[in-house]
Amino acid sequence: ASDVLPWGQDECVVWNTPLRFASRPAAWTSGTPVIDRDGCTAHVDPEVWTSAPDALGNATVYLLRGADGTIVASTTLPGVDGGFGIYGGAVD
């Protein structure tokens, strides 16, 4: 509690992507599977799905690059707002 820094000064924040009010993370992707030199599978470049209501009864769903928060893709889901966007998700 004694080490709370002002916004923009905390080195623990890797990135921030401003989205609409009430946006919330829904699910991380597993990334791209890569076989390392020992034959083990590692997953690199995970992405995160998030959503936000648009105040018109719809949800906008975003896919963000996990490394830097860049918006990779977005789409609008008509009538799926629920007042707070989408809560949770499954990714395969």
C-alpha cells in the first residue's frame, strides 16, 4: 500500500490500450505453438480477447496483441451487450 505509483510511472504496467468504457478482458489465446530445440512445445505471441458495450445494445469485441496491446481485429456483435459487454469466453 505504501508503494502505489501515479499512472504512467509504474514499471509493472507492460501496456495499456484505451477502449470504450466498461471494456473487460474475456479470454487469452494460447498463442502459436513452437517446438524448441529440446523437442518441447512452447507457446509464443498470445493474444487477448476483450469486449465493450457500445451504448446501443451491441458489444464490440477486440483481439489485442499480447506483447504490446495493438488491436489486431475487432467486430461488432449486435444485441449482445448485456449492459457490460461480454463476460468470459472460450478460445480454441
